[in-house]
Amino acid sequence: MNPLLRMQAAGVAVVLEFAVGEMPVWRYWGAALAHTPLMDAWPATDLLRMAPGTLDRLAGVPLLACWGNGEPGAPALRAHRAGLDAVQDLRATGFVQTNPHSLVLHLSDEVAAIAVDVSLQLCADSGVLSLHSLLRNTGTADLTVDHQACASVALPPVLQELGSYHGQWSHEFQWTRQPVPMAGWQRDNRTGRSGHEAPPAVFVLARDAGDHQGEAVAAQLAWSGNHRFALDRAEDGRLCLQAGEWLAPGEVVLAPGATLQTPTLHLGWSDAGMNGASARMQQFTRSQVLQWAGGSMRPRPVHLNTWEAVYFNHQADVLFDLARAAAAVGVERFVLDDGWFPARKDDRAGLGDWWPDPAKYPEGLGPLIAHVHSLGMEFGLWVEPEMVNPDSELFRAHPDWALQVAGRALVLGRNQLVLDVARPEVGQYLFDKLHALLTAHPIAYLKWDMNRTFAQAVGLDGRVAMRSQITAWYALLRRLRTAHPQLEIETCASGGGRADLGALRYTQRLWTSDNNDAVSRVTIQSGAARLFPLELMGSHVGPAPAHATGRSQSMDFRCAVACFGHMGVEADVRQLPDTDRATLARWIALYKSLRGVLHTGQFHQGRTEDGLVWWLVQAADRAVLGVFTAQPPNYTYQPPLRLPSLAGTGVWQLRLLASAGQARARGDALDPWGDALRQADGVRVAGGELARMGLPVPVMQPESALLYSFSRVPGSEG
Ligand code: DGJ
């Protein structure tokens, strides 16, 4: 019997079967098992049956599918030496397990002269499984790598549906669910960034899995560039998940002895539905990915972002007044968006020249920053360092610094080109310019934007330079944060175009979408919250009508939605009607009182047959619930809202803190239940009742919201 290599943490177990000279195979991944006599006694091959018309060998699902060993599934590695050594048959040479949570398996193929280490880590507190592989060229000639997945991941066989995202600018994180087709599924991203269209994440689901129940796996690749996700169904029917970078032809050539490490694939398994899988990933992100200044998150300050208030039209008196108006409603951080540097009267010029426009800021940024500070707010600044406008001093001085193909016309996107950030002199220039700004001024925060996809991304050596951009971007972020340890950075790419766990190692916020329409935001934030904790998701109260859609919602509704994230305001607060300004101030105060729960609790979401969407953030002794409608209800009876995660949580004091739109049962009719909920003490409810019978909610008109708070009654039993 071959040895079994086991990892177990946080209720999750992973078991691999290992033998020197064989490819390690998956035996199990799922709920922790107390006893495993079947696995202990029977090797995988004894449990398989040879199918007619196949090779005379049997194996389980390999850890790294190699086509050279007869594996029918998609190869996890494709590499060659000018067409030679392309048939790889990796076999195990050993493994290292230093603790119960981590495992490194050494594989090698002496004929093809390659070696691969596959690393697995099971996070002790979240149970998230993280995998990456490291390829080494052990030969004497260059090795061209066409594809390398983190690993091949055998999926629990009940998982036969796919939850994935699609979208575009202003319409990010749109969730789709479909059966995994007979032929499997694959999606490539070649845009140079993680993308509005296809963030590097999928869910694989049992047919009966829903938000709250059933088996589900959430998968996220910690990488901000091109990527490939595949649910590969081999001819024999086995379903395997693979993810890794999408490499352009010739992009990676390993010299003898050189290595290529994949990004890490993080996987959250759960039998508590999509919310359960998300919860594991969010816990993992909080404990393992984020790197807060000073080691821990401080309360997420309310932002005022100037973009939709003034766009490129920066005038000192307007900005000074805007800062005053923002501070008056409770804003804590004033972020000066695009438009502050030379020639930036629109998006046709200026990118690359990272110093203040002497026309708009004759005394530099100092006076505005001092004013913002005098109002008790932090100051943040927008930058887009990886880009250059041809109409800029930088481009005129260094036209060759932009990625381009010699002999071809430049391809512009939003009138800009991408700098070859991996070139040391370019990286140094960007560091120097940003370092100078951050040294000269107390700037707490950079909003780091990236507003075009890549085309003709070829470096000086004529090779495609896409992955090198991402590693250079990470290096630049690392360097800046080392030089300015208190600095916070937001990852933005025309909204949520670069939101991923790779970027979030170096950044502390993601700009979820340029769409501030609160109805759109319910869908966008529901999608994003499957992936990221709320404290990372920038969510702003925008103007009415919303600039992205032309639709208008009430200030209450806009605020209720924006509360569930890292709240901000992106509107000209000076111009708001007094009543709206008062409403905004009230909600900002409410957000401040709730953010301790919103940004540490466990997030659950659900939807009803009649189109209600609800978000519940649950901590040990407090919880916050938001209920939202976009469309008119189909029925006049609204059944009680079941909140399954409250089962067994004891007794709670429930209050209705705020509402938007219609929140009464029927016009002006008596509503004793609603009135009781609005009292300071609220109403006593048991978690079990809310989980099974449900929370009575009124029939809600479109664009209505209800915001409840729960405080646990001390000593109440689960
Ligand atoms: C795109 C971002 O998503 C917006 O929020 C804004 O910063 C603009 N770029 C500025 O050009």
C-alpha cells in the first residue's frame, strides 16, 4: 500500500496517495474524516477498472496532469526545447511535510530534463487549500514554457455546476451559473489585467448547492494578469480544475537551471453552500492575504472621491469648498482623483508627468492637503503610474519606454500607452516620482488606476512582456509600501478591472465599479462579496441621476447600499439639497457605528423568489442585515425571510435602524411589529426562529431597503 499524505485543518481534509516513481494522485478532498480504513487499505489503482480501448495502466487523478504519461486529461504543463523534450512524464522523487498543513511534492522527468515541485498548504484557520508549482529546467538547453498550471485539482465528483463571472466596464461581477458541459469548460484572459470580463475566480457547485447549503468550491487565482481557468473533463469523465497564467508564445523561456513559479491558486471547500465557500475565502483573505499598515486594519475611513463631483475640472476654491462640505457630513478621507497633473484637462494628455499642474496648483498640492488636514480628514491621491499619454513630457523624452512592436502603429486605449514597467529605468522613474510626492506631503492613500487593456505588449527584446508587467507592478507596490509603511493603496482599473488576491497582497481596497447606481450596485456588490470581504470593496454614494446609468434613486437607498462595503461619497456634496445632505450625514454616522461588525463579521447573502436580496454580516454578539429590492414584487404577500446562518445562535435583540423607500406593511396602516422594531430596545427574537420560520418583512416597493441590527442577549443559549 502506498503511503497516504494527509493534511487536515478547520474541518477540511486533503489526502494524496504517494509513491516514489509514480505520479501522486488525489484520494480525497472534503470534510474532515475521523477514520479512513478504506483509503488506508486500498490503493487508488485497486479501486479503478481498466476501460476497453485505453492504455494498459491505471492511475487516479494526478496532481499534475502530464500528457506524456498517458493521462487523458488536459496537461498541466506544456513545455519544449525547440520542439524536443515535449513528451513529459513526471514521477515523484520525494516529498517534504514539515507540519500537518503543508506539503511539497518533488517530481522529476530525467528524460525531458525537467523537475517540478508542487506545494500544497491548508490554512489552519480557514481550511483554504493553496497550491502552486515550481518548474525547473534541469537540462542544458533553453526550455520554452507554453503553459503551466498550479496543479491539477480533482474535484469532489458531486460538483458538476459552474458559477462564474462575466461583465464589462460599469457592469462588473455579474454572476452566472450553468452545468459544466460534457466537454468541460475553459476561459482565457489575455487583457493584461485580471479583467472586468473575467476576474480570476470560479465556483464549482453541486447541483443542489445554493447560497446556504450543498457542496461548493470557491477558487481564486492570486494573480493580476492573464489567466486561464479550466474545468477539464477528461474523456473518461473525470472533472479536474486547473488554473494558472495564460502565457503568450515565447513569453517564458527558462535557461538551464532557471525556474518558473506559478501564482497560487486558493480553494475554499464547503458543504454549506456558496456562502460557506465564500466565508472560508474571506477569512483566508483577512488572515493571510491582507497586509495592513501597522499589522492590523483600522476603521475604514469614509471617503470623498472627487471624480464624479468635478472630473478633470480642478479649481482650488471648488475643491476647498468640497472638502469643507465633505467634512461636514462626516467624511474622513478626501481623495483627489484624476486631473491634478500638467495638461490633464481631459484624458488626452498628461499621464506620466507625476507632479502637480502649475496652472491648477500654483503652490503645489500643499495648500489643499493642509486644508483637508485642518478639517480633520486624511488626504488621498489618484495615480495611474503604469500608463503614459503620447502627449506628455515623459513620452516625448522616452518614446521607447512604452510597450510597442517595432514597425507597427501604436495602439492607443483611452488615448494612452502602457509603459514597460519591468525595465529598471522605468520602474525607477515611477518609484522616484511617487516617492517624491509621498515624501513631500502627508498622503495617506493612493488610488492606483489602470485604464486600458494591453495590445502589442512587446518589450525591448521583442518578446511579449505581459507577465513581467505584473511582477514589476507588484515589485513597485512592495517598494513603495516599504518606503512608506503607513500608505494605503486602492487597486482600480476603470472600476473593478483589477480586483484579485494577487493585487490585494499589496493593496487595501478595490474600486468595485465606476457604476454608482445603487440598483446596479446591489448586483455588483452581491457578486464581488462572494469573493472579497466587505471592508475591501469601495462602495460610494453617487449623484442622482447616476452618471453611469442615468437612473436616480433616493439618498436613503443609495446610502443603504453603500454602507455594505468601504463607504464613500462620490458626488458634489456642496450641491446636494439640504435634506439629502442631512440624510447622507445620518447614514455616514450609522456606517461608522456599524463598521466594526460589517468589516469583521461573516458575510451571508441570499435572495427570495420574489426578488428580495439580503446581506447579513454576522459577528459573535452583533449582526447587521440589509434587505433590498430592485423590482416591484410579483406577489402582494411577502413570506418571512429565512436567515439560515442564525440557527443555533441564541436570542437576539433586533432593531430596524433605518429604511429607504417603502418599509411599512401597507401605506399608513397600523404596523405594530414595524413600530416595535423601531424602538430603542427593538424586539426579542431567537436565531432558530429567524432561521426556520423567518423574519417578517413588509412587501417592499422597488428601490426600498431595510437595515436591521442584532445584538445578542448575553448568556442566551445557541
Ligand atoms: C477610472 C476610475 O475607475 C474612476 O473612478 C476614475 O478614477 C477615472 N478612471 C479617472 O480617470
